[in-house]
Amino acid sequence: MSKTRTFLFDLYGVLIKEHGAAQFERVARAVGEPSKNDKLHEVYESLRLDLDAGRVSEVNYWNQIKLLVGLEFLDIQEVIAADYKGLYERDQDMVDYVLSLKAKGHRIGILSNIPEGLAKLLKEHNSEWLDQLDAVTLSCDIGAAKPEPKSFHVALEALGEKAEDVTFIDDRLRNIEAAREEGLSTIHFTGLDSLKESIQE
């Protein structure tokens, strides 16, 4: 890379480790009604964007789940703790690579879907490297979440860049497609080695 570039990174599944099915399994155990797990998963996912965007509180989110799934009892604080457990653990190799890009003069931003409570945990455990980046845009702070267009607009404004001058990196294809519609260049993240090849460092 000979010229300065601007990269906008997703967090979960890219820089922060995702727990995949294990995350929902923790939630299901905390809920404690296994016969309703399929419905629980459906409602959990369908309402998540509003939670990530800060349009509903964590308590309201889980109360809606309780109502729609038909749960007999729900310890909201217990299930929130299960939902967020460990979801602030960074992929150190990826973080090191991103910081190496920053050290070479490239501009680095973050755009992540994340609810408010988890965002606090994320910052507590990762501020030492997040603070080195040019802009960190979290969905819970802006009232919008990927793939909504507003999320990309706010992230670009935070970076002070035009869409055509930014490369967006995410592991989810729906977010990649949404970013392209907003005019950003994109890289579908599948791993560090392929990312390095795509960036052609």
C-alpha cells in the first residue's frame, strides 16, 4: 500500500471474538424453558436490531421476549449477564494487524452493532487500543444499526470521509451489501490471511 487509506472495521466476528451458538445456549440455560428454545431464538433475533440501536432498553427488550415467547418467569439481570458473558474478548492477532495499519499512517474506524450494556463492558476491557483509532461508532450511541443506511452515514461523518474513500470490512454479507449500496468499497472478512491479501499490504 503506497497511499494512505481509510478502513472501517466491524467488531464482532472480526476484531472481537464471537461465541456463535454457545452465546445463545447460555441465554437459553438462563431462561430455563428448553421446550421454548426455538421460539426464544426467533424472537431474540427479530428484536435485536432495536436493542443494538438503543431504540429499546435492555429491560424492555427482555420483557418483550418474555411476553412474545410466553415465558413463565425471567430473571432479566441473569439473562443479560449470560447474553454478554465474554463478548469483549479481542482477537489479538487482528487487533495487532489493525494497529499496524494505523502505525503506517492509515486511518481506522469502527462501526459495530452493540447494545449499551455490552458497550460498557467492551470499553472497560479494550479502551487501550480502541482509543488509538480515529473513530469508534457504536450503534447504541447513534440510534441506528447495520444494515441501516444511517449507521454508515454516521460512521463516515465521524471519520470525516466520503463513502468512496473508505473500505468497509465485515463478516456478515448483509452488512457488506448494505455498505456497497451506500457507496463504500467492501471486503467480506473470512480471516486474517485473506484480509491481508485483499488489502495487499
